[in-house]
Amino acid sequence: MEVLNITCNNFEEEVLKSDTTVLVDFYADWCGPCKMLSPIIDSVAKENKNIKVVKVNVDDAQDLAIKYQVMSIPTVVIIKNGQEVNRSVGLVNKSKIEELVK
């Protein structure tokens, strides 16, 4: 599945109202660890058709970063049925990301 770029305008529809599990990658373009995590997130998205994978640029969507208490990036948040069920902060490997969405 393709990774979607999410803004404050479409977050509720694409993430909170999703009928599938959603992996939300909070990142910034200037963040080195975020750039290193990006291909891992893309790979997880391609290999797991049963989840939706989205990216939120914290510089463009500061309200979402505040709402989800993103203090450090990259932060990966797993949302099921509109509720956060898991979280990872910092650069992690692919197996850790896959473990989060189980």
C-alpha cells in the first residue's frame, strides 16, 4: 500500500476513521534519523497490505504533533479504531516497526 502524506485537514478521515490499523510516522524533512527511517516505513507499507501507513510532517502539522505529544522525532504511533495502541520513539529497525503493528 502506498504511504500517504497526512495534514491536519485529512487526519481525522484518513487515520481516526480508518477501518484498518494505521501506522503514523511523525517526521520532519530536516531530521536525519527520520530520513533513515523512511525507507523502513516504505518497506513495511509495501509488505503489509492489512495496514494503512501515513506520514505527518511535524513542521506542517504542529497541532497533530502537540495532540499526540510528539516530543522527539521520528515517532511512530499505531492507531486502531481511532485510539493510540502503541508507540515507538527514535530510529528503530524494521522488526521493531513490524512488532508495533501486530
